[in-house]
Amino acid sequence: MKPPPPIRDPRLLGLCATCVHVRPVVSAKGSVFWLCREPTLPKYPPLPVRRCPGFAPEAE
């Protein structure tokens, strides 16, 4: 099954919407979870994230 395109709505994800450390993970049942790959932070933070010490914006 092909994963859905990432949700980039900041109202739903907060800072994660534009962070280089986030990656969508799709479960076998089709649920989407947002994995933070920054090793010092929780892997699956509660969303939306409003403040984050590891936030790094995507390069445009």
C-alpha cells in the first residue's frame, strides 16, 4: 500500500509540518503517525507541536 502524502497543515501538526526531522509512518490499517527522528525528542509527540527545542525548518 502506498503511503498517503504528508499532511503539511500547521494547524494539525504545528512545527512538525515544516520540520526536517518528521516522517509519516502508515500502519497496516492505514492510520498515519508522525515520527520524529531527532534522537533527543519523543518519537511520537502529541500533536500539534507548538514549541520544540529540536525544530529545524525544511530547506526550500
